Amino acid sequence: MIRIVYTWHVEPEKMNLFIETWKKTTNTIHQQIKGAKGSFMIQNNNNIREIKTVARWDSLEHWESFWQGNGKTKMGSMHELGHRVSVEVFKEIDDFTR
């Protein structure tokens, strides 16, 4: 398993629409794309414009295949509402969240 951490900057007036768009986008990807396991969103407590979305994938190959295919198109509406600052890939060691 891997986790992809996206950092976004979203203006406050666009935040609610960004969140709703992310919900639809992440659920669609999870339902339609092989290897996608869903994601969660967190907001920086000290900087409300900073959002992180953390996606879980079966493998780096699945995620890369997604991006080589139509990944940019599927996430296009999120890019219209927020600025993606960074993308980081992490190997999942363990997860005890419930």
C-alpha cells in the first residue's frame, strides 16, 4: 500500500465548493479506478487555506497508471478551485486507525 499526500491552497470563499468537489471526485475515483482505496481530507488548524488530501492506493503502479491515463481529467475541477502545491508519495508501513 502507498499513500499519496496532496497539499492544496484554497481560498476561503471557494472552500465549501472545493470540499464538495473533492468528495465527488474521490468517491468516483475509488469506485472506478483499479487500485484506488479512497482518501481523506484534513485542514491546517493554523492556516485554514491549507488542505491536505491523503489517498490510499494498492501500489505505486496503480497510482502511476491512473495519472498516465485520465487522472488529470478526473481531478480537473479541483484544480479550478484550489492550487495544488505538492504531491508526495509514501510507502505505508502500518495503519492502526479505525
